[in-house]
Amino acid sequence: MRKKLSLIFILLFSIFYSAKTNQSFKKLSGNFLIDQLKNETDSTKLKQSQNLPPDSLSLNLSSENTAKKSTSIKNFLKKSTLGGTLYFWDRNRERKNRITQQYVNDIIQTTFFAELNFKSAYIAQMFSLELGGYGIWQPNSRGNNHPSEMAFSKHKSRWRETWDDDTGGFSFYKALMDFKFKNYLWAKIGYLQPSGQTLLATHWSMLPGTYEGIEVGTVLDFGKSGVLSASYMWTDRYKTPWYRKLDKFYRMGPDSKRVHYLHSLGLKYDMKNNLVLEAAFGQSEHYLNQYFSKISYKINLFNSPLSMSYQFYGSQNQGNSGIKVYDGLAFLQGITFNYPIGPVGIRLEGTAVKANGKQGYFLQRMTSAYASTQGRLDISWNSRSDFNARDEKAIFAEISYQLKDIAAFLKGFVIATSYAYGWDAKPSSDPIYDQSQKIWERSWNLDFSYSVSKGYFKGTLFQLHYTSYNNNSKHKTWSGGYANIFQDEHDLKITVTFPFNLLTPKK
């Protein structure tokens, strides 16, 4: 894989080197032509005797070639994209101390991000290059929780983490070669983010995580019968956006057995009648199998679209893994409803989990260790907890309102409130824990956002999100058989996003 990636960058270097050499050659050629003009008569006679074109015609041909190359470069740049985004992030989170019953500062941080990305025009209408990098500056970082996931960890590698500090710096998030053949086939190779139908996904801070791998896909349009989208991805390394080094995969960390690769195949069939069917399968080498299916349907209810879905995510130990993350098939299944009525938006969702085994909760990713990889999950509540403990059931309800309905000058302002509640959460199946205990947990959220719709700052987004979370657990954070449940929290997040373009494709 790394040899293939090296070839990509060697190709790029060759292109730039050739361009530079060509400029030097033209300069030397100019000096040579001046000397030749001093002997113009003899040179012309010589060329006539050899049946060659005169110098004046050669100069015209050279000028035409130079002009053509200059035009080609300009056309290439006109079809390329160069842009990025500036981000501001501020967070204040406090967590209850179980012993004192007092809230203490857990995260206090202010972070600035700058991201730049480039996508070249297609060469021969088939090949394109994509590059992306970002920098982080964190002027304020206090609290007890590291890494905060909104700056770089002090350690570049996940497997060297000591959980003690954050820092600023620079890293990349994509460097890939993009291939397409008409509308039938596409492929990406390099450092990339999954874009197809597979079960592989990335973590996010303000930027996504990065895989080293290859992804191929196809889109087949059968007219009125529907559209089939399919893709396959293979990867051998990954990094979250708060680490700077791509790491190998392990089952639980570098002290456990290495997982040499992950791969996944996914399908999506849009029947063009508001019914969409999806399915996917994924594997980590000699460790876990993962399954996914989803049915989405949309109907018109009182002149407004009601979107519904059923989703199933499953995970199971492979028979030859020699380790049991789960006892049998573990799964998370969910039902979602989304119904906008004019300026009002309504969401209602529910999930149910089965995750018997020592881990004690369901994970959609194919490795168990923190920040080692990520998997697809189309249900997201932004309510602090994952609500994914063993046997846990949970519901989520949200109502939003677009303030432009009150007055035109409030266009772009949206407020929302939501509530999540989970119950019957059991601990790990490990007999060292009290199997009779059950926990409930709940979150109340408030959201306020403003999006600029025109002018120089078009696309700029301001967001405020507040969460109040609590549960009835008597255990310390991440303990008592509940390895994914923490103590009560108050969490306030403020973000500002400012996109910009330096080079925009022109038709």
C-alpha cells in the first residue's frame, strides 16, 4: 500500500520538476537563438540546403507550443478547487464527583482550526488529485480530560497515549488519487475518508479522521426501476483527527494481537418511489464480523414529507478469533421519524440494544480500543451518552423552529430543544459485577444556530449547544461494569464555522 502511495507522490514531483525544467530549457534556448541570429544568413542557407524550415518559422512554432502549454495550465487551474474553512471552538464541561456530589471542571478549552484542501481538475477526464491539511491552535486548555478530542494529543500516536495533555500543531487528513470512468465506476487510493456504502466511517473533531486504503464503487441507473450504488473498501491504518500518526490496527491495543486489515462491502438501492434499501457487511481480520441493513421510506402527510427508517447494526466474534467481545450476536436496532411542518421540525427516534458479553455495550466499529477506528451509525442525538449499554432501550425527541417565520430579518436563525431517555441498562456480563442492577440515564439539550445566507460571509455558521445529563448510577465514571457510562454533566459548546474559496472551478 505505501509503495502505491509513494508512486502517486513521485508522479506529482515529476510533473512539477518537468515544469521547472521546461522553464530553464526555454531560457537556455532563448540565449542560443540570440547567438544563432548573428549568423542568420549562413544558418538560413544551411537549412535550405538540408530542406529544413527557416529559423523564423521555428520560432513561430515554438511560440505556438508555449502558448498552448500556458493555455492548458490555465484551463487546468480553472477546473481545480482550492479552499478551506476556519473554525472556532469553545467548550466548558463540568462533571459530578460521586463522592463529594459537587460538579468539577472536566474540560475548559478554546481552540482555533484552519483547514485547506485542494482538488485538481480531472486529467483525461479520469484522474484527479485531492490534498487536505489543517492546523490547530489552542490558547486555553484546562480540566481533567485528555485528550479533549478538539486539539492534538501530546502524543502523535494513539498507542503512545498517556492521557495527560493537549497541544497544537499541523497534520493532514487526505492525500489521494481519485479515479472515475464516466458515471459507472469510481475509485480512491491513498489517505482518505470513506464515501461509499460500506460500514467504515471516521471520527470527527472539526475535521474527519483518515484511513490508509483503497475504496472502489459503482453507480448503475436502471431508469424507472431504480439506482444501484455499491462500494468496497480495504484499509490497514487509521488516525483520528486528534492524532498525527497513522496507526496499525489491534484488537485492544499494541499489547494484544494485531489486526492487519479491515474491509467492508455495501449496497444501496433507491427504487425511485421514496423507498430506499441498504445493506453492508464488514470484517476485521480474525476478530469481528459486522452487519448492517436499513429501510427508508418517505410519504406525503398533510402536504409535508414524513421520512421514516428502520436500521439494524450487528456485531459478532469470528469463530477463529479466540476471544469473546460478545456472547453471540450483539446488535443495536433503531426506528426514526422526521417530519417538518413549515418552519417547525419534529424528530422522534428509538433504539434497543443487545450486547451480552464482557464488553458490556455495543460498538459499531470493528476494533474495540478507543479511537482505533470508527464504524457507520446513522443515528446521532448529540446528547453526550451513546445510550448503547447492554439491554438498554432509549428514546429521543426533538422540536426545532426556524425564526424567519416570525420576521424576514431573522432568516437563518434556528432554535431547537431535545430530550433523550434510556432505561434498563445492564452491566457487563462478567460475573464479577452485580447482574441485578439497572441504570437509567437522560439528557436535555438546547440548540441555537445562525447561518449567513448571502454576502461575503455566506456559509458562515454560528452554533450554541447545551446539554444537561444525569443518571442514577452510584459508580464512578466508566466503572461498575458500565465501561461507557459516566457521571452527571453540564456541557456548553460554542462553534463558529467560516468557509472560504481561493480557487473555484469555472465552466
